[in-house]
Amino acid sequence: GHNKALQRTATTPTTFHDVSLEALHRAWRDLGHDESYAAGDLSLLEESVADWPLWPDVAAGIADVAADHRVGLLSNVDDDLARRTRAHALVDPA
């Protein structure tokens, strides 16, 4: 809930990382936990993005579309984080 609320009120140049970190701080506080772990927890989550599987039809679907059209990656996360995903490797970086 904190993440969605912060996304609605974020202003440029707030990054997805910044929103997520603040959301974790708030969640840990709400739960009565030590919020000093928030940065480390977010780091672990962001590092794991490269290991997240794609939906089964994504790789073939992108290849099919790319045969006739330019294909790009649209995401609501930071470019840095999007570059870590498996989907990023399926599109031309340009």
C-alpha cells in the first residue's frame, strides 16, 4: 500500500528505487520492526530481478513481433533496474 500511495504522489526526479525504499521504511515502521534493514532488503530484491523468470510466451512473442516491427521495453521502474531483467536482453537497446 505504501508503494502505490508513494507512486501516486511522486514528483520528478523521484526514482522507483527511492519510492520503494521509502515504502519499505514505512512498512517496517508500521510493523514495529527495525527499519534499518530496509535498504539491505531492497538491495537483495533488486539484485534478484535478473533471476525472475519471464512468462512462458514472452521470448517467442517478442521474437515474432520483432520480425516485422521495432520492439522496445516499457516499464514503470528505473532504467537501471529494467536493464537487469531478462526481458531487456530480448530487445534492441537502441
